[in-house]
Amino acid sequence: MKKNILLSLSLVAAMMLMATTACAHTTPSKPDAIEMAAPDEETNIQVDTIEVMSQAMGRPIKNVVVMPKKYFGKHVADEHYPVLYLLHGAMGCYSDWSEKTDLKPLADRYECIIVCPDGQDSWYLDSPVDPKMQFETYVSKELVEYIDRHYRTYPNRYMRAITGLSMGGHGALSLAWKHPDVFWSCGSMSGCTDITKYPNNWRIKERLGEYADNEQLWKEHSVYQLASLLKASTLKPAQNIIIDDGLKDIFIKDNIALHDYLVEQGIDHDFTVRPGRHSWDYWVSALDYHMVFFSKAFARGRKLMAEQETNN
């Protein structure tokens, strides 16, 4: 009995940590709201909040976009930038990352655009039970296409990365592994990589139905199960994967199990375990490691694109 009480308290504490920033998800009364255009470069708005209309959900979704200072420099109209999609955790929202840490220096240092979409406790999947929660389609298709249309990006898988914390770690890996043609690089910080172990937590059953009645559906959406897609992928070069977790994190055993499976399958990836808990202190620190990893991937991506142009 005591063990069960301690486990429940642990899960409650984890939920509170993931909800450190309260976010209200508002939807305008008109479902055909017009997309907000990217900022005029002459205004030098380095951090902006935009709304992107989701046709899949019939409503606009908010996103934070951070650009490097170089984006607004003189005589750089032809320069393009890689994009990092940075996902928040359960009970969070699009502004979490920009409120917890200054993303501008990272965008400057690594010369990339950082996009933080609203995930609305969706687990970044297309819910079969809630038509208003189609976030796999939104992030992997609608948002990517919008960013490529309105910002000076490279519309190429080599120059896109996606990572996130907790629910966002699950979302980043699942989106990348389902859509390797969109994201070449992906990562997870303290990700919940096996949702089947948490049938009553963090609103997952609101997206997939009760676990007891939909066990196969839950497995099909769990990162641990989706890892099999990596072996079957025909796209080369293979994706760049970085996974890390804190020694005292609630998902540490799940992440070690995923690491062991990837090793067993011969799938290259970076895996790091460092001191830390399920907290913003850990995630802000982890982001630095992910940025270095993705920066190196972007550099390789540029070379690959150059080689392809030469061969063509």
C-alpha cells in the first residue's frame, strides 16, 4: 500500500513539474482565421508569435518563432537557415521554452531558426477519437510547409531537426520516425518513450481511448514500438538521433530500454544519462547538448545538398 501511495505521489509531482507554465489554449470563433504572415525583415523582430491555420483541425495554432540576428542583416536576402522544431511537455504550451530560457543566443550561435509550436496535450499525434487534436499532421506537414513558405529556410530534410521535453520528447521521436522525409535529425529530453505504461496519466487516454479497450492503438503510437520503423526505412543517410535523460528522472528506465533496443537493432544514436530530474533545470541544460548535435548534422546536411547539386 505504501509503495502504491509513493508511486502516485511521484506521478503527481511529475505532472506538476510538466505544468510549470500555465497555458490557455484559446480558439477564435471563426475557424477560417487568416494566417499571420512572417514579420517584415525591416522590423528586426527576432522573436515573434504567429498563428498558423490548421486545415486538419479547422482552427489556428500559435507558435513562437526565433530567428538569428543575422537573418535581418544587410545583403543577406539570399541566405537561408536550417530549422529546429522545439516541442513542449504535457500541460505546457508554445511559450514554455521562450519563457524558461533565452532562445535568441542559441539561434544566433548556431545560425538557425527555432520554432516552438503549441501542442495542447495532444501527444503530437493525430487522435482517432478527437478531430480537434490532429497534431501529427499539423507539425509534420502544415507547420513545416508554412515555415518554409514564409521564412528563408532550406526546404530539405537534411536541414530540419525536431526535439522536445517529456511529452515533447515522445512527440519529436514519433514525428521524425514516422516522417523521415521531413525530419533528418531528432532528439528527446526526458521523453516518455513508452506510453503504454501510463494508461491513466497526462490525458493520453483522451487522445487514444481507454488503454484496456485500445491496447493495439496505444502500442502503434508508442515511441518504443515505432523504433522498428528505423530499421525498415529506405531513406539514406539514416537519421541523426540524440536521446538523453536524468538519472533520477521518472522515465529513466523507459529510455534505457529504448537505448538497449536501438543498440540491439544496430541503429546509430547518441544516448546520454546525466545527473538530473524531470525539471526545467535539466531540460535547459540538455538543450545545449542537442543544439551542438544538430549543428553538426546541419553542417553535414549542407555538404550533402552541395554534393547532390553537383551530381545533378
